[in-house]
Amino acid sequence: MKIAIYGYGNLGRGVEAAASQNKDITLTGVFTRRAPESIASVSGVPVYAAENVRDHRADIDVLIICCGSATDLPQLTPALAAQFNVVDSFDTHARIPAHHAAVDAAAKGSGHIALIAAGWDPGLFSISRLYAAAVLPEGKDYTFWGKGVSQGHSEAIRHIPGVLDARSYTIPLQDAMDRVRAGEMPELKPGEKHRRACYVAVEEEADRGAIAAAIQAMPNYFAGYDTSVAFVSPEELRKEHGRLPHGGSVIRTGITGAGHSQRIEFALELASNPEFTASVLVAGARAIHRMAARGVRGCVTMFDIPPADLISLSGEELRATLL
């Protein structure tokens, strides 16, 4: 199958690296909103102007959109789903239903398939929550993220006027995790499970107080959390916060029929959030390519993908090696 990348930042470069690990996938090009002549792809594939993506439809089975959830994907994914089979990593949980509806209308109207909200959360963690709830119907779910850099939250800060660059860390509260693992099943608000630590580089004349207030009040991202904001130089941000680690845990505690306490936990520890997320997107691209061949159209999520469609192994190989 032939894939292409739309957007060539950290996530786009991660997709490029992931494609090289999958022998059944060929990367045919990168599409950028920057000047194409200013960019050289790591793998040597051609770099094109984003506005010309429609001219390359014959060379693209699945287009992976590697742009931000805050402002880009709500417009880009429906528009591109009208032309291609697409995958995105939309991660604003509260807005997923509205995003799904918009993309579904575009994809069905054009006869394409679109996978949205792919990655590890939403994505792999979503599947873990589903499996855990199915197995332990009497129980509670808890998701803890971090410590790590949230790409979506960092991107949201960058859209604030006066901000040059930013890193937002999500940090789980250890006391809350300990209570959950002990089987207490407490009622916890989001702000009682995590705090946020933001490091922000701004323009010299920027109003730092206004920027800090805008960050801390931002709905769906920082409002309701204990959020600290530290202003640093661009040089310090690159030096001290240049890496993009992340991870987290999905925990469900509950009881089975005879009243026995049970716990399910799925955890990730990631040295590179964008590279791992990109690897999920590439697996998702394989899946929707197969589903498209079977006539599936419209918008899907990781819930709708048969597990066997994600991997290059055949059914016989899966039964012999993984079952």
C-alpha cells in the first residue's frame, strides 16, 4: 500500500520512520504547508506543497494527517476525507463526537474511509478501556497520563499570541494512583488525578501575565487542573525540554461474580511520544486500506477496526504465533 504524509513536524517525521519498518508499506511523498524547497525529507521521498495534494491522488492509498487537534484537524480532516482515505490523531476527547460527525459526512459523501482519534490515547488506551469494561462490568475506569509531554496541549499553547514555543507536561498524582491500585474505587475529578506543568518561550514584548492566565483558563486543556506556567528562553526550552517522552496507565478495578476484587492495568512508557503515536497511525492506515477494499466507507475509530487488520501477518500466522 502507498501512504503519504500531510504535515512534516515531529509526528510527520515519526510516520516517515515508522513506514520504513513496515515492508508492506511504501511512503510516496510528504506534503507541507511550508515552502517545499526549504524541506528535505529524512528518507529522501519528494516533498510537495500541501495545496497540490489532490494532484497526487493516484499515488496515495491512505493520507496520514500529521497536524494539530486544536485548530487544524477540525478543518483539515473533513476536507481531505472528501478526496482521500485518511488517518488522523485528533485528541481533544470532548470534541471527538462532533469531529466524527463532520468527517463521517465528508467520507461517506466521497466514498472514502477515515480513521480519526488514532494514537495511544485516544487509541490504544481507548481499546484497553473497552476490553476492561467488557470483562469487569462492575467496576471503575481510571486513566493516568505521564509524566510526559503532551503534544496536543503544547500545540494549543503555541496558538496563543506572543508564544514562540512551549512544552506542556502532564504529571499523574501518585496518591490518586495508589488509592486506585489499592482497590478503593474513589470518585476522582480530572484535576484530582493530574497536574500540568508548562514551560513557555515568548516574544520579548509579550504580556506574560496574560499568557499565563490564557493557558490556565483554556477549556478542554488546562482549566480545572493545577497548572503551573514557567517562562524560559527558547534556548533553555530546546536544551532542557527538547525530548518528547510520555506514557501512562489505564486501570480498571472491579469485582467478578462471586465478589472477588480484580484489577486490570495496561501501561506504556514512551521515550518518544510522536514516534510511538506515528507507529499507531501507520498500523491504522494499513487497517483502513484493508477495510476500504472490503467496501467500508465513512468515519471509523479504533473501536471499529478488527484487530487482525492492524498487523501485516496473515490469519494463519497470527493463530500460530500470537494466539
